Amino acid sequence: MNSQLFATACMLLSMVSYQVSASFAKQLFSHVSPLTVTMFRLCFAAIIVIVIFRSWRILPKFKTLNWSNLLCYSASLGLMNLLFYNSLSHLPLGLAVGLEFIGPLGLALCSIQNRRDLIWVSCSILGIVLIIPWGQHNGNFSFIGMCLAIGAGLFWAAYIYFGHKVVRQNIGMHMLSIAISFSALLLLPLELWQHPHELFAVQYWWLGLTIAILATALPYALDLVALKHLARLHYSILTSLSPVIAALTGCILLAEQLTVFQWIALLLIVTASIGIAVSSQRPASD
């Protein structure tokens, strides 16, 4: 029981760490662009994971790797981060995370085999509908931000899809080092074209490093600890709480307020995600 509680605490701390990093990133937007913040995170994260996993040992295997899947995996990671940070410049943290969650949730919904699981489809659709302040003026909502967040979710789904393919290459956590490094390299030309001076704004590097640690190094370390003690179902259920934790983090650190309907929408998305996680553990039936 103690190990279960410890693992649960690690998972919750991991999610809080990630959302705190997002709140720091959002505050950094007043000084540099979301693209630059994305580059900060990816560049510092690449250095961190390469050192932690000593990924230079994978260099001799480069010629034998399936680079088509690795590049798709890397591109999905980079574009997921880029679109998510751009969505944060238009939406409250909780709404951006909730809408981004639609990507992996949709991927899971595509594999449903029980008709009764269609209720989770309904929950997710209703959640999206309630997030939008129909016919009301609401300064915390933007259709552009919505599209960016859902786009980030689609690339999150692609990241999961290609991740399943890359993991078959048996290169362990080195796949993460390669993905982060190459996603940074893929976005570098765009950064140098649009914001050639921001990337070298040394006064903001410490914030970029902090974001990378809170969004990458610390969550992955905590997740690895949690996975040793938590069943896959429990892990999935806890992960489903991310939108609510994001909304609470945005409320506390960024003073972002959501409407009652938007809170209900996030809870519906969380419910759909938990429902799919539970359904995936049941044998298929008509």
C-alpha cells in the first residue's frame, strides 16, 4: 500500500511539475515568442537527456535504425510542443491542455470495440462543445487557440503512434534523446528565420533550462518511479487528471479563471479518458 501511495504521489508531482513548467513558459511569452520558448525547452531538454542516458553510446547503431519512423516521431514531438505553446498564448492553461488531450483520446477511441463505449465519445464531444462560449463574449477563449491546441493533440496522437513503432527498434530511452534532439534541429531553421536574435537572449536561458527540467527531466524520472509500482490502468487514470491539474495550476499561478461550463467540459474530457482506460482493460464484446 505504501508503495502504491508513493507511486501515486510521484505521478501527481510529475503532472504538477509539467503544468508549472507550462505556466513559466506562458509568462516568458511577454519577452520572447512561443517558438523561441519551444526551442529553449527542446535544446536544454536534449542536453539533459543525452547526459542522463549517455546517448552517445547509440551512435554506432545509427546506420541500422529505421529513420523514417524516427524522423516522424521527432517531427511529431517538435510540432506538438510548438503548437501547444502557441495555443497557450491564446488560451488559459487548463483549456489548452484539455483540448490537447483530444488527440490521444481520439486515438484511443478509434480502437474501441464495445458499442457501449460510445458513451465516452459522447462525453468527449460534449466536453469540446461546452468549452466554447457559444454566443457569449469571453476573453479567455480564442478559436485560433482552440485550433492550435487540437492541432497539438493531433501531433500528440502521431507521437504516440510512431512511438509504438520506434520502441520496436530496442534502443531504450535513447529514442527520447534522438527525438528531442532532432525535433530541435527541425525547428531551428524556422527559429533562425523568424526570430534570429531571441534564441541567443542569454538572460532568458535560465528560464528555458527551468522549463526543460520541469517539463522533461523531472516528470520522466518521476514517471519511471511510478511505473515500477503502478498498474497500467492506474497510471492511465492518473494521467487523465492532467487537464484538471492544468486548470488548477493556471488558476493559482496565472490567475486564470474558467467558467462553470468550462470546468464541466474538462471533467467530461477527463471522464471520457478514464472510461477509455478502463474499457481497454476489458475483453472485447459486442
